Amino acid sequence: MEIIALTVCVNYDDILKHLIEQNSKFFLKWFIVTSPEDTKTIELIESFGKENIEILIYNGFYKKQLKFNKGGAIFFGQTHIETIYSSANILLLDSDIYLPDNFFSTLPDTLAEDTLYSTNHRFDYSSIDDFINDTNPKRVETDFWGFFQLYKMDEKYMYSESFNCSSCDYVFKYKFQSKINLDICLKHLGVAACNWDGRDYNAGVF
């Protein structure tokens, strides 16, 4: 299955660097949306030199008094993808999610129309050391959250602008008639309900 991935990454370069080599091998194309001020993320991606990764610069993260317009950034990326690909398999993937080696084997042969695929759980790691050593994982029950949303592209499945990261994925998931949980083990370099207003380096790693 060929997959076009879309990720929003602002001030997550220190985490993305642990994922980019692994995740990039699964994607035909990986679009990473960041802000023009986030030179660290831009430099990180360029340093890896992956031909299938493209940086998209979005200027609307903080417009209109918005805390962190993740929904607008995803819409920006979705619109860009629509101009290049038709009927593509789209994966919305957070910049702190690590895909397993058996990723492809967990997917159906083809994606059904009007169906959102995700997982009903993930494993959170509260530090980089825990992630690297695979220690102290915490299982978190999920419900088609925005960290992993897979679907077949259609113009009716678009994100909208959002005040922060807290609810835009819930609005999006209700656009689909059907939802299917995949049997996949995802690792999350972070903790739940954190950084909804954007990442603050001074607040700690996660």
C-alpha cells in the first residue's frame, strides 16, 4: 500500500529526530508542516536528506489570537496534497509517534471508502531514555485521536482551523461513516493531553 503521510511539527525537532529514519521508510511521500520560525525542525529534516520528505511552511499557526492552529496547518497540508495526488491513502501522523517494523502487515490490502482507521490504544513513554530502552511504557486507551488517522483522500474529509490541538481531531473523526481499529502497536514519545497549546521547550521534554 502506498501512503502519503502528513505531520505537523513545530518545536518537536528533538523528538522527531528519533522517529524520522524509522517512519520515513513506510511512506511514498511525507509532508511535514512547520512554521517559518522553526529553523531547528527545518534544519533537522534537511540534514537527513530523505528524498520522500517535503517541508511545507505554514504561516497561520498563531493568527487571530489562536493558541496553536493545528487544524489550519493540517488543512493547509491536505489542500497541498490534493493538488498532487488523487484518491491517495492519507495518514495523519503526529511528530511524536513511532511506527512499528510490522506497520504494513497491520493494514488492510486496500482502504475502504468513507472509513477512518486508527487504533484503540498506544504506549506512552514519559522520557527519551524510556523510549530508547523500551522501559516503563504506559498503555493509554484512545478513540480515533489525531495522532494516527488513516483514510482514503476525499475533499469532504478536511480539517478546519482550531484554537489549539485539543478538539480538531474529534471534529474530523465524525466526518466518517465507519471507523476501524487496527491491530497495531504505536509508541508515543510523550504523555496524553500535553502541549495542546503548542510545544514550549522551557516546560520540559514533554
